[in-house]
Amino acid sequence: MDEAPPGGRGLYCRFETADGPVVKGQLAALLHPPLVKTAAKTALVVGVILALINHGAALLSGRITAALLFQMLLTFAVPYGVATYSAVSMARLPSPVDRPEVGDR
């Protein structure tokens, strides 16, 4: 299936699995286990690097505050969000509005 289900509302995403392609609604796609796993790995690697760059001095000096911990949490949340957004954007199926007309190809 290379397009959204007929009569479907909202956005759909297509993922390849070992059992074949799976089509999920965009909200369900956010919880697709392989997507979550990959985004979490990306967030861990990029988050550690960014945390060291942005907060390394405070961590080494032991000046850890609640505000610093919140900032570090955001440091990991941003790459997770970017990786998730990118994966869902790439898996998104064209909706009827997005499909070109026959003469537009």
C-alpha cells in the first residue's frame, strides 16, 4: 500500500517491517517501536555530546542545580524530537490533497 487508506482522515505513515509494510496513523507512528528505539539511540549519542559541550564546566565543578538538570533534560529531548520528526516525515504517505493531478506530473 503506497498511499493513505481510502476515506481516511489525517496523516498516515508507511513503515517496512520483517512481516511487510505497515501503515499507521501519524500519532501511532510516533510510538512505532523501531522509530522510538532509533530516536532514543540518536538522542543518547547527540545528547551526551551536547550536554558535555553546553554543561561540561558545571558538571566538572559539581555545580549541579535543578535548573541545570532541566536544561540537560531538554538537551536530550531536542535530538529525540528531531529524529522522530525526521523519521515520521520520511514515512508519511501522500494525502489526497498532496497528490499531484494527472496533468501535473
